[in-house]
Amino acid sequence: MRSFIHKTLKPSPFLLSTITTATLTPLSISQLHPNHVRSMSSGRIFQLKLDPLTGKSEWVVIEEEDEAHDAPPQQPLLAATSYLDMLNDSRRNRAFREAIDKTITKPCHVLDIGAGTGLLSMMAARAMDSAMSTACSSSEGAVTACESYLPMVKLMRKVLRLNGMERKVRVINKRSDELEVGVDITSRADILVSEILDSELLGEGLIPTLQHAHDKLLVENPQTVPYRATTYGQLVESKYLWKLHDLFDVEAKASDDIRLVPTKKETILCVKAQQFAMHCDAIKDEIKLLSEPFKIFEFDFWKRPESRGETKLHIKATNDGTVHAVVSWWILQLDCEGTIYYSTGPKWISFPFNMELQRTLPSSGDWCDHWKQCVYFIPGKGLPISKDEELHLHATHNDTSISYEFETQARGTEIDQYEIARDDQLILPPERVAIYGDSNWRWSVLKAVKKAVQGKVSSLCLVVDDSVFLTIAIAHLSKTSHVIALFPGLREKGAKYLQAVAVANGFSMDQIEVLGKRKDKLTMHDTHQKKVELLVGEPYYYGNDSMLPWQNLRFWKERTALDPVLASDALIMPCKGILKACAMSLPDLWRSRRCLSQIEGFDHSAVNATLGACGDLPEPQESPCLPYFIWQCGENKRLSEVFTVMEFDFSKPISQCFGKAQVEFTEARICHGFALWIDWVIDVDNSIVLSTGPDQRHWKQGVKLLAEPVTVGTHGSSLGNTSAEIETSFNPSSGELNIKYVFT
């Protein structure tokens, strides 16, 4: 749960011929971050909302009035967050309950920062009631729940009322650094209970939150739950991880002449120098361990932390290899005695000499999405090492992140580090870097571009998305073409980057024009009185990496808006999008999104609709379709062949579409939902198709989980349903994708 940096959670047979409808909307709320939330003097809260089909943002009002209506009005705000996954994490819930019960032994003042649904506050209130009755004390304690995000505050009040705790927990709708003793709370708190941790540990503002709490809100020498957090790391070799960041060396092996990262400009296009959250267990077979786990930092919650820290570690290599990354995780010690722990470590880790720590490690069925491991890429080709060689690791942290530098004792020099960002540098997500380095993807795109520009003289080409690859490819392959790049996300940064790589790619900036300002529509004036003969996109929109696959149909909407400037025989690339799907077994993901009931003795059923849980909910409140890297979703297996659901013809203006498909199951298992994605048909001959399905690990798929898992079987089987029928419709005005499915 957040403090003052917000967070952008048993199979049963299905009834025969059960019909379910799902509305999958592209209207997406921005990541819950303080810069995207505004408070007004009237008491209203405004939340920034993004429409990915237009790329536009607008402020929406979150009303202060509480929830008297049956339908939860804020479902879009919270259904895509990690709250539900977190509340379904039984290991986490049990560890906090045990530590709170152990820590609160007498009446006192407990402060819960980032209270969320109020679970930890209710645990504290119950523990205090128990302590008071045992000690027969006449003094009174108090529990204060601080939560800054208004929709979550509304939800917490529902949960408190449902559990008869509304008089035992005082709720304050403020950021923790806005609380004042004597104004908001009567006295400093004796005990702090809080869970404001992300996968990196520090990213939710743990350090500044604790600093302010110790300075202004807590007594001297307070008790805290958790008591301490320790970060650990391990050196690994992995070609998969290497390809996620080192485009320069990967691209050097490409058979084409495109150089997104030219020589002597190795970091002109790169990933950010930071830790990236990832389910590393999903790539355990592609990882070679090069060291034992090592401790990096300790953060004590019970004392004021420093904003900056550093440590120098001596690490002995356990294998020959190349260090491509540092994989890191953390372990919480929740009680001061050191008997209650929680770990986010990968499953390959073991602590044979500490059974308490060993029991904290996740086991089969413990998959969760809210906390992952972290990966920090070693720049360039990595660091070659030999077994028994000693490496020196310099780790530093600031308020919100941890970073690393290596120096080998034998060489006595630091390896190349990430350069300081320049004006012409593009910082892209790791998956996008890997796509641009993928030889098959490059070959397919370049083949399509060559076919498109062949024989054209002085043609006008329009790149409508943020694809620097397509822009460079057209300018490189067609010296007489003029290219207008809209770059709606990259804008001026994209223009500066193109200028920096122009010479290495054999084109002149006279060929390319980047429209730095966003325009709703282009006119003939913008195209210099020429009609566009080639309109292209991957499509890729910078900053939209967490969107659902069909939200890239923004390409279709923008192509339609550009109709007045298109030549009558203009070539559209891609020419078509095909919505594909398959039935999936996803037990871990489904468990993490299932309906809540009792959590450590507290009824949480009131939050299910608002958090988008899987279960027997009314149709408008059912679980939404959410984007995931399916291959990282724990146990997963395809239960049907891939089938076509619907097609989108980009040669025509955007319009309403319908589709129907029959699904025959190929595996006898439990079905938990459907994976959906778009295959982009690049050329009019339908010979070049770029898939974004589960087999392509650099794209997220949309996942529609079932309300209840369904037993399915193959044709002729007497076990379970053997088929399903899918009907879909696409609304071009709202961008909604509506899906109905029936199992038979």
C-alpha cells in the first residue's frame, strides 16, 4: 500500500452452456502517482485519465461523497492496480498478522501508513483488544490509518464497517508527510505498521516516509512492523537479459545496414540505468549462476534511515562466464526477535544454515505479481569472469533506488558504465530494445518497407507512431522519399536522435521532418500540398507499454483522421490487424486475482467488484481484461489452438467490427481464461505477419480470466466441456472490445 507515492492482487466445474459477457475498455487510468492526482479546496479529487486510442489525457472527478450506490464508480481506477494480488498473498498476510500480534502487547497508539483496505489497521486493533482483555487494562489505545488515495479510503471505510471496526480505526485521508501531531493525531505513535514496499524495496518512497515518520509522528525508539528489510543479490549470465539492453552489440550481428546504435554512440538508444522488476523464475533455465547470494543493504524501520548509502562488496565467482546482470530481491524481518520473515527471492535460492529464512522462500503455488525480483543490467557485453575470481561491487542507494558499479581487482579499472543522459539520447523499455535487436523482426519489417518503396520516386511517407526504426528504414532505403514523422510521444527527442544517427544510416535530415507539436488533424499545408503515398506504423506508441494489445488500434483511428491527406492509392502498413486468442490454464494468475473473502479473520468481500476480482459478480462488475507477459505468469499452458476472433481492415476508415469463433480444446485440464493479442499483417499480400502472441516474449497479451475455472476436455472426452464459442464486437467511438463466451 502507498504512503505518499501512490501505486500505479479451487477450481470448480462450470455449468453447461454458461454465458459470460466481458467489456474490455481501452479507457485507462494513468499510473497512480502524486503528479497525476490533484486536490481542490472543494474537497474533490481529480485523477488524470488517458484514452490510449487518441493519446489524450483528461482530468476526471473523484467525488468525496461516499459510496451509497451498489455499482462501484471507481472500478477503472483500482481494477488494474496490484491491490487485489497483494491481498491474495496469504504468505504476506500471515506474516504481518503474526508479527502484529506479537508486537502489540498493551494499549498504545498504532499508526498505519499507506493503509489501503485497512487490513493491517484491523489486525492492530484486534491485537490491542486482545492485549487489553488479557491485561485487564483500563487505559485505551488508538489505531490511526493514514491513506492518501481517496478511492482506496472509500474502500477502506466499507471494509471497516463490514467488520465492525469503524469505531476502532480512525481513518485520515492525507499523505503521511501532511500529518501533524496535535492537529491530525493527538500524540506521537508508539508503533508503526506499514507496507510501502515495491519490488525494488525503495521505489514507493520507503526512506522519505520513514524519515518523516521518525521526525514528526513516532515516539523515540518506536516499535515497527516490519522491523528490518535486507536486500540480496546474485550475479548471473543470461543471453536473454543481455539482449534486453545491449542493442549496440546485438545489432552488430544484424545482416542489414540499419544502425539504431552506431559506433561511438553506444548509448544513444538504451535502457534506463535502474533495476527492472521481473519474474526471474520464468527464465531460470536460461540463467547461469555466477556467484552465491550476497547481502547488499539493511534498512531498519525502527530507526531513521539515511537518504543515501553505499557499500563495497567482495564477491567470489563460482563459475566461469560473463556477468550480464545482478538479480536482486529482499527479505523482510517482521519481528524484532527474528522469527517471522517474508522473502521475494527466486525459487532457486536456498539458505541451508538458516531454516527460518528457508521457510520464507516462495514455493509452488506462491506466485504473486505485486512483488517480483529485480534485474540490473551490466552495461555492454557484460563482465567476463573466471571461477574463483574476486569481483568488487560498489552498491549505492538514494531515496528511491539502488544501483551498482563493478571493478575487478585483477584489472583495477571500472567497466564502462551508463553514460549521463544527453539531449539526443533515447531511453526505451528493455522489451522495446530487444524487439529492435531481434533479427527476425528486423528482417520482416525491412522486407515490407523495401516492397513498399520499390519504384516510388519523390513519394511522401508518413510515420504516424513513435517508430524510429521505420523512419530510419524508409529514409535509408528510399533516398528520394520525404518522410514526415509524427512521433506523438517522442516528439523533439525523436528528432534529435534521428539527427545524431543520420550519417551512420546514410540519409540526410533534409529527407525527414518531425512534427514537434501534436495536431489532431494534418492538412495539405502540413504535407506541403502533397498527398501521402505511404502511411506506416509498427504500431508503437512511446509510454504505452502497459496497455492492452488492441489499444494500439490507435493506429487505425489516426489513419482514419488522416484520410484527407492520403492519396487514393496510398499504401497502409500494416494493412490489417487480426485479433487472435487461445484458451489458457493460468492457475497462479487466477489465484492472485480471485475474489476475496476472509483474510486473516477479516471479511474483504466488499472490495471484490471495485478491485476487479474473479468470481460470481454482476456482469458490469466482473474481472476486466488486463495486460500480462503470459510467460511470466507462473504456471501456464495453452489449452487450444490459436484461433482468429476478429479482423481490422486498415485500408478502410475505422468502423464497428464483429467476430465469432469456435474453440476446440486440445488439452484436458482446468481452463482459467483466454489470452488475446493482435497479429499485424504488414503487407497486402499477407505474406509478412508480426505476431504479439504468448510465444513472442517482448509483448504483453490481454488476459480475460473466467469468473470460475472450467474443466475442459478434448473432443469425444467425457470429462468437462469440449468446446467454447467466442463472440466479439469492437466499438470505434468508445474503443471498447466486448466479448461473450459460452462453454459447451
